[in-house]
Amino acid sequence: IRFSRLSTGQGLSQTQAAEIVQDDQGFMWFGTQYGLDRYDGYEFKVFMHDPARASSLSCVYIHSLFKDRSGTLWVGCDQFLDRFDRVHETFAHYRIVAGNAATYVSQISQDRKGILWLATGSGLFGLNPDTHQLVHYAHDPSNPSSLGSNNVQYTLEDRSGRFWIADGDEVEEFDRESGRVLSRVRLNEGIRTVSFYEDHLGVFWITYITSSPSSGLVVLDRSRHRLISYSIYDQRSGRN
């Protein structure tokens, strides 16, 4: 296996590419801390924020990237969710607001009805791409069925149609029709990042990193509402 390195010398706008997506045309897209980069296998084209152009990218720092089932590319920016028009190479902007403050989208998923689900530090947002209708779900201390935390990090609809959220230190099953949390499973204390993955056998994997020097790999047993832990502790070295 051989690797070629693509850096600023080859046209990458910034070296930290935390988000990567391939579109239906085969282009590779890289979300960086200084622009959105498109790579065709030979050279980069960089999309940047231009204050003089309302249809340019709305931000500098890219927080998330997602290609929906129609092939449309969505970009999580500082205060907006941007939709890329590949014909005109312009961006439409959807302002994501909780209360009076705008927030950024850290992760995007799509359910079988086509609704985009946006994970933010101010709760969960659902966006209908056809009607542009935006709904917001937040933690309510007086409502035990509301989200456990506004710090939503990850969302996923599983193959059976059940919808899952990682917020705070928990994983929750969420009913999108009623806006209620149906069940909760605690992951760990001081969760910093979480991600979900359902494999081809339907196994629901969760990885997480905590604020302490530790991380975890678990399987969510959805029938019993419990976690099955897998150790990544190396007995020889004594390290994770």
C-alpha cells in the first residue's frame, strides 16, 4: 500500500482536513480550518468566504461536511448551514439559531424521509431540504422526556428506522414525531467526542473519547438498552 501526500504545496488551503466527502461526480471534498477544498485527482479548487459575494461560502472554518441522497453537498459553517449548487458553484445559506444566538453544525445525518438532522452545541435541529422548514429540539429541565443535554454530538437513524442521539454523556433513542426521548444509556463521564456506525450485520458500534486520557469502543444492545464494552487495552505495553 502506497500513500501520496497532498499538502499546501499541492494546493490544499490548510493542512488540517478534519472533514472528507466524495460527491457523485467523484470529486473529493476536504473541509479545513481555512476553506473548502475540491480535489479532482490532479489539482485543488478552493472555495473561500468572500464578503463581497453573498453566494460565496459563509465561513472560513469548516465544521462538518455531508452529501445527502440526492447528491447535494452540505457544509457546516460558523453560523450557517451552506448548501452547494454545483451548477453555478455557489452556496445558499441556512442560519441555525437557538434563541437569539447562531450556532454551528458539528455533524449532519439524513433519515429515510429525507430530513437532515443537525448536531449542534445548542440542541438538535431538523431541516427539510424541500420546504426549508427548520425545527429545534432542546433540553428542558422541567421535561424529563426532553434531550438530556443541548450538547448534541452525533445522530443516526438505524436500519429499523429508530433514531439515536449522542448528547452530554448519554446515548438516547429519540422519537422525531413527538420530540420525546424514549430511552437513555449512559456512556461515560466527560465525553468529548462520539461517533456511531451500524455495520452490515446491524451491529451498532459507538466510539468515544473522554476529557481524561481514555477512550472507548462499545456496542449498543438495543433490545436490552445496555452497552457491551470492548477493551483496547494492550496487556504488553500497558497502554490503550
